[in-house]
Amino acid sequence: MNRDQIEGGLRNLKGRGRTVFGAVAGRARPQVEGAYEQVAGVAQAAYGRTRERAEDIYEDGYRIADQAVSRGRHLRDEAAQRGRHLHDEAHARGRHLRDEADRRGRALALQADENRGTTLALVAAAAFGLGWLLSRRR
């Protein structure tokens, strides 16, 4: 578990609390701000999970590449050279995947933070739809 997952979870909980406080107090602003915090928290936690998975893939690729290198040492020089090439390629691909996941996750969190109106509209629409589906009088 990384920092983004923890902070995203806490941000989500904080948003839930503000939403409940706004509902109990009958005030719309804390409810809307709470809903925004919830969405931003979920996005940040998702980014953290994606980053963690990319790091796992990177480590797996690096481990496989290391095995290929050590096996290649016992073969002809040409086979050892191929193993090193695989190692370098896997290392570069893993780094690329990690960097790409990091970039996309941060862009998603930034987009949710920059488009508060759209984010709030989506949360409000989802809450309305859920409320309508769960209500007994349809």
C-alpha cells in the first residue's frame, strides 16, 4: 500500500463525513463539497493502486530478466548476449510502464480536481439515480 492509496482513502472518508454532516444539517454546500472529496479520494486511491501494480509488473519483469541473464551465462556467448538484451529491454519496458501509469494516474487526479463542476454533476447524477432506484415510490 502506498501513500496515494492511504491519502485517497482518507480523503474519501473525509468526503463521506462532510456529505453526512451536510445531510444532517440540511445544508447543500457541505454535501456537494463532501461528494467532491469522495470522488477525488476514489481517483487518488485508484491512481495509487495503478501505480503499485505497475511497480509490481516492473519488478516481475526485472526478476525474469535477471533469470534470463543468469541462465544465459551458462550458454554460448551469443545466448548470454541475448539474455542481456532481454534484461535491458524488460527493464526499459518496466520503467516505461511505471512512468506511464504514474503520468496517467496523476492526470486523472488532476482532471478530477480541475473539473469540479463536471465531477460534482456526475456524482449528483449518480446519487440521484441511486436514490431513485432505491426509493419505494417510483
